Amino acid sequence: MSLKLGDMVAYEHPDTGQRIVARVRKFDQRNKQIYLDAHNEAGKLDDRHKDANDLFRNFSKTPNALKAIKVRQVRIDEIGQVFDPGPQDRASRDARKQGR
């Protein structure tokens, strides 16, 4: 998968397991991190992360760790419909095949 700034992705949150739709905000080449922000977060996100009174926290992963949270690119059309192909790992594909 190839990502660039501003791409929309979906992933399974590591703690809750729920699907999160996020935007690729930053690539940190020094620490080899990709920063993903929920699609409904706005403002100066680095400043919000530093503010102790704000609940927002950065979410970043290394490229190899993205596979563990099942990151995939999604498409969102003009009226806000999310087109999510779902996780593309082997176990998910096998489960979809069994359900047919």
C-alpha cells in the first residue's frame, strides 16, 4: 500500500477494536513514524497533543506496525459515504470466502 499526506485510511483501534477513519497527517522520517488523526479532529494537532487539558493524543505507528492494526485505504465520496474494502489480511479474506 502506498500512502501520501492527506490520504484517508481506516484501521482497527488496538485497544477497543472499533474501526477508525483517519487522515494521514505526517511522516516522521527521523523516528520512522506515520501519524494518523481521526477524520473529525481539527486545529493545531501538535499543540493539542501537548495541552494536558485536551483529550486529543497523537496516534502514530511505524510502517510495519500498520499491518497489525489492519490499515487500509478508504475512499470517501462527495456526500460523505465511506467505501471501506475491509481488512485485507489472510485471515479476513479466508473468513469472507467461508461466508459465501
